Amino acid sequence: MGVVMEEALLAYAAGRIDALEGNRDEAKAADPVTGVDYRRGFLDGRLDVFRMLAGVRDLLREYD
């Protein structure tokens, strides 16, 4: 059980890293064991990027 949880956490982290880099790994996303975790991490990472860019836009509007 511990190995599966560790694999899931590693896949999630890999998804977040790939999202921040802007590169989705289709092979990791399609993996039958950890693909869901990878895709969740990727989505969370993309949401972080979106929020960061929204914050930058808000800051720029303040100085407009």
C-alpha cells in the first residue's frame, strides 16, 4: 500500500512540475495506475499559473 501511495504522490508532483513548465507528458497522463494523479497535479499546477498571472494583471492595473 505504501508504494502505491508514494507513486501517486510522485505522479502528482510530476504533474505540477510539468504544468509549471508548460509541458504535459501524455505517457504519464495515460498511465493506468498513476495517470489520474498526474493529471490532477497538472491541473492544480495550471490553476496556480492562472492565479499567478491574474495577480500580476491586478498589480499592473494598479499602476495604470
